[in-house]
Amino acid sequence: MRRDFEPVEAKVNAKINIGLQIVRKRNDGYHDLQTVFYPTDFFTDTLRISPANAEILFKMESKENLGNPCDNLCIKAFRLLQNDFGISNVEIFLTKGIPSGAGLGGGSADAAFTLKMLCDIFQLPVSKEKMVEYALQLGSDVPFFLMNKPVYATGRGEVITPIGLDLSQYRLKIVKPDIHISTKEAYAGVTPHETEVYLPDVLQHDVAQWKGVVVNDFEESLFVKIPELQQIKEDLYQEGALYVSMSGSGSAFFGIFPA
């Protein structure tokens, strides 16, 4: 199916989590949570897809060691579509700018953009519902990057509802320490609990009122284990941030500052 096309390139953005409560552990091993995903281009990857002469070719340029390229989510996204539609092999070149182990969703973003770009290139008849189904096979937060707008997320992160949150009048700063935190490690220190905080309502208040109310449940145990993380948060407040939080399961922190 369509072996000749002009190379396509896209900038792939990251996300931050504003608030993250772990509500309960599910029977399937996942956790129910509530969070807000907010897109940011503070860090970006570059994804380029070109025709391939023969075998599928995946190349990645990164300052980090990200493991076996064959396990990359871009390849897995391609295979999902190739299995169902028989699309021809392509060359995928990924330049990493979004740090890994940061809670910024870089791998998930790459997967979502790969799905969208391949569907456009090969003009695949994929419904929105089917696209979400593909995305969920790649990761819980991959569906968010298909929409790529501020959303309130529940379930394991895949149940998303758009919200009217606009932080464009503020300045965002992200600090990524040289610390890698695995998702498994982060969840190991959390005790799930019900919460009365409904994030979409709380986030309608002034950003300066979020402190102490909009929390990330991963922080408490990780601060004890890795004191440097708490220091990063305190430093950002000292710099004048209105609100500071770790994103996702870390280790990146973001501060929201007056413009």
C-alpha cells in the first residue's frame, strides 16, 4: 500500500500532570487515578517518516541510552497498523529532546504522533474510536496525545474529558534532574485513597491557590527516598513560582510563574 510519498516531519510535544491522585488499585493490576494532562512544548522530539527501500528502518538520535530500538513505541505503533492494513515499510527517524524517566510522556507522545502520521500518509480509514483502541495498546496516556489538549483524565489515564484550562498567560519552567524514576518504583510507595478534590473545579481557581490543594501523590514517598526532589520543589518556590509540582511519576518538576 502506497510505497512512494513525500517525507513527513512533525514536532512532538510533551505533557505535564497537574495534580495526580491514586484512587484505588484495580483487579487488572492497574490503578485508578485522577489527573489533568496539559500539553507543553517546553521539550520536544522530532519525528520524521520517509519511504523505505526494503525493510522498516528505525533510527533514533538521543543523548540517553533508551534501550533496544526494537522495543520503541514508534515501531510498535507501526506494526499495529501494518498488521491490520498491510501498509508498506517506512523509515522512522526520531530525534529525542523530551527526557526519559521524567513523567513528561515522551514515549507516549512519539507513539501517538506515529499513529496519526501513518494514518495521514496512507489515508487509512481509522475511526476515532479505533485510533483510541490502538493507542491504548501502546500506553495509558497515549490517547491524550491524540487529542493533545488539556484534559481531565480518570480510569488508568485513558478516560479523558476536555477542560477549559489555559496557562498561556503564565511562564512555565521545567527542571529535570539526573534521576530516573521507574513507574513501578513510584507506585510502590503510594497507598491509594479516595479524594474529595475534583480537579476540574479546583483548577478554575487562581493558580496561586493551588498550592497544598492540587497534589501529586507520588511526591510524599519519593521525597523521603530522594531528598533532592523536595529541594528542587522548594527552590522553584524560592524563585517565585506560584505553583510547583512533580509531573507524573517524576522526576521532572514544573513551576508556574507570573509572566
